[in-house]
Amino acid sequence: MTIEEITEGNKLIAGFMGGKLIKESWVVYEHYIFDSLPSTSPSKLKFHSSWDWLMPVFERMNSLGYAVSTTPWTIEIHEYLSGFEELICNVEYGTPITEKEARYNIAVQFIKWYNSNN
């Protein structure tokens, strides 16, 4: 992934997590404020690199009624709210993609889907 893709993915996740982007008009300065994560600038969001930042994203998905399942080779997100199991997205992992990278990628995929369907 490029730095631009990581930055855009992190911004997308920040919005999903309720982060409020604050722009100071008198200086070129932006930062996100969260209820449950440290405030930081867009370039220093750590969803792609920190389990401490990434795991609350999956907790929020679960709280919205989506289930995350993991096998030794894949991560899947399912929706059960309709009474039927529906696969929303899945990502395979293993060499060269680590589980953390796969979880980050599926979080971005899910949030894009979620934003376009809600």
C-alpha cells in the first residue's frame, strides 16, 4: 500500500470511529478528536499499524450487528440483522500479507460498503 492509500484509509476509519476533524483557520493545522482514542493529526493516525487503534474498529462493527470471523487464511465480515447470514466482505492473508494488514484492509472495505449502504 502507498502512503496515500494508508492516509485515505486511516481518514475513512477515523470518520467511522466518530473522529471529528478540526481545522484551525489561522494556521495550516488539522487534527482528529476522538472519544476513545488519542487526538492526533491525520498523518499520525495509527489504524494501519497499531492493534490498540485497530481493534476498537472491530468492536464498533460488532456493536452495529456485524460479525467478524477469522480462519487461519481469511477474515470475513457477515451481517445477521436481516435474519439471514450475508457475507459483506472477506480478505485472505498469509505471506506476504499479515493478519494486521488483512484486518486493516477489511476494515477499509467494510466501511466503504457501510457508508454506501447506510
